Amino acid sequence: MSRKLSLLVWHRVEDLIATTAEETIRNRHEQGQKLETLAREEHWRFTFDGNAFPARLDDLVSRSRLFVNPNKHAFRIVDEPEDGRTHAGAIVRVRNREDIEGATAMHSLRALAGTGDLTDVVFETVWFLRLAPSVEPEDVASLVESFAVTHTRHDGLLVNPHFQDWSLTVVPGTQGARA
């Protein structure tokens, strides 16, 4: 039976890509004032068989330097990117249809760790959008999609649907964890 674990990696200091995207949405989208914050994380999803891989993942991440530069990144290991969010919001997961990063990581990890139980590695970008309290719950999905998915030159910024797949998850949020 295959299992999955997720590695989320983010910048310890200001992420200039996320800051630029946030300001662009706020200033250029007609409803941009409804965006409170925008954060970006790299999401690595590992699929594996057996029980040995999860115990070695933290060490592999730290040792390999494939995923984390300890001088500029922080990370956490979770079951899903939605887990442990402090604030309500929405997650947009964006993945290139040709996942070169995931394939490269898979090849490197197998060689580095000799882990025959690792069966797949997928890379995607996770965008976490916190919206203004005035946004009605039934409007969250359509608003976030208008911020995220590029359909014309004047809307959407985070997803190019011509070569990327994406999904949206509304997150209720919990207390005591990272936003």
C-alpha cells in the first residue's frame, strides 16, 4: 500500500516573488483589495511503500540540499499542504504538466539514499491566499480563481493553464500553526 508525505519549503526572509505577485494582484485586479496576504511554498510530495522512508525523510532533506538551503529556507513535513494552517484562506496548487523537478529529485534521492521504497516525487508550487473578512464563503473559490488563473492579459497571475495544472482548496484554518 502506497503512502504519501509532503515537504513544504518556504523562504525565511521576504519572498520577493510572492511579494511582487501580491502587489500586482492588489493593484491591478479589480477586486485586488480583497487579498490580505499571499504566500508561496514549494511542495514536494513523496509517494513510498513501507515504513522506512518517513523516518529518513528529515535526514535526507537536510543532507541532500536538493530541497532546502538552510541559510534561506525553512521547512515542515506534513501529510497535505492544507494541514496545520492557522488562518482561513485558500490554497492554489500549481504543477507543470511536465514535472522535470520531481523526476530529477526522484532520480537523485534514489541514488543518494538507496531507497527502493520511494516510488514517486512530485513538485508543485503552493500559493496560500488570505482574503479580507468581507469576502463571503460562497465567493472564495471564484475570487481566488480570478486572482490565480490567467485567461486574458488582464486577469489571473499564478497559473498558466496552457502548460500547468492547478487545484484550489478552501482552508478553514486552525489555531497554533504556521499560516
